[in-house]
Amino acid sequence: MKDTFPVSTDSPAVAALTPASPLDAWNAANPIGTWVIAYPGARGDRPVITRTRAEAGFSRNGLPVVWLEGYDGYLRLEHVTPITQKRAGALLEQRHQFLDLDADSSCPFEGACRYPYLTLGGQP
């Protein structure tokens, strides 16, 4: 055992065996501009559909966080779920159809309208 040396953690071979941190995995899978569903308060609160505006990093207290468009500050990664652009478009359209309709709007789906006074195809 006299001939063995302590393994340096700076060695490229050891670095290759070390698993990437969850933050590195997030940044590799989700580049800047990725669509996400974010829960600013906590999961279960009303979600926000937005995009990332910077790579994920660490907050001052060491928690993994990400910065989002339209949101001041950052959110913890556990409060953010990445989604596809197609899914984001569908969710934003659904939000528009069910929350932004008024008396002059048309209901796109018969029987699926939140407002019973709206009729399919527009108002008379």
C-alpha cells in the first residue's frame, strides 16, 4: 500500500465520474427562453405561463433558482415546470378562451363555456 497515492478530485477522470448537479442538468435540458409553468406562491396556487430569461443559478442562501420573464426576482426550481412551446400555446389560448371572454365574445366550444350567456358563434 505504500505505492498508492490519494486520488485528486481535480482529475478529469474523477470529474467525468462525478454526476452533474441538478442545476447543471436543468440548464442543459432547458436553455434560456424555455416555456415553463411557474407557481409564484406555491404549487397549487394559480400558475403563470412564462419563459425563462436566464440560466438557473443559486440564490444567496444556496437554493437553485431561475429567473423568468414578467416576474421580478427569481423562483425556486421546485416551483417551475418546463413545458413545450406547443403546450404553452395551448394553455395560453385556453386561458384566453375561459378567462378573457366578455359578452361580445364567442364561445369556441358548445357546452364548454364558463359564461352561460355566451352563444356558439358570437352574440346576436
